Amino acid sequence: MIAQHVSLNRVLRIVKENGGFLSATDLEIIAHHDRFRQVLVRCNNGRFLTAAQDAKHFMDIITRDGEDWVRDVSLPTTDPIWR
């Protein structure tokens, strides 16, 4: 598991440089180090905030039947990295 070997601060700096958008690996690392940190999931039929630890579970549900898809995952504008 890569998450335990990467510092959360390092990942958050990279995420901030990328406009707040998270890769699957970024999400895994954030969920490992700060599981309740809120992430914004945008999909075809809407968007929602959820804890980082739950994002993958909900994204799997959304994409399971193939009728919807996840556009992106990001840190919301209320996240401390934007202060």
C-alpha cells in the first residue's frame, strides 16, 4: 500500500498545484491519512461531498450499472489548502 509511505502534506501540495483535482492514488493517500477530509465527487447526474474514506465506495455504486460516470474528484473550496 503506497499510502502509508507518502506524506499527506506532499500530496496536498501536488493536489493544490493541480487545481484541487485528485487522482485515484491521491484519494487513497488522503483517505489513509485523513479519512474524514471532505472531497467533492462530480458525476453525470450531480455532485456530492463525502468523507475521503467513503468516496471510492460511492463511486463504485455510481458506475456499477454503467448508466452514470464519475467526472472528477477534487477538494472543495472550503478545504484548508485554499486558505
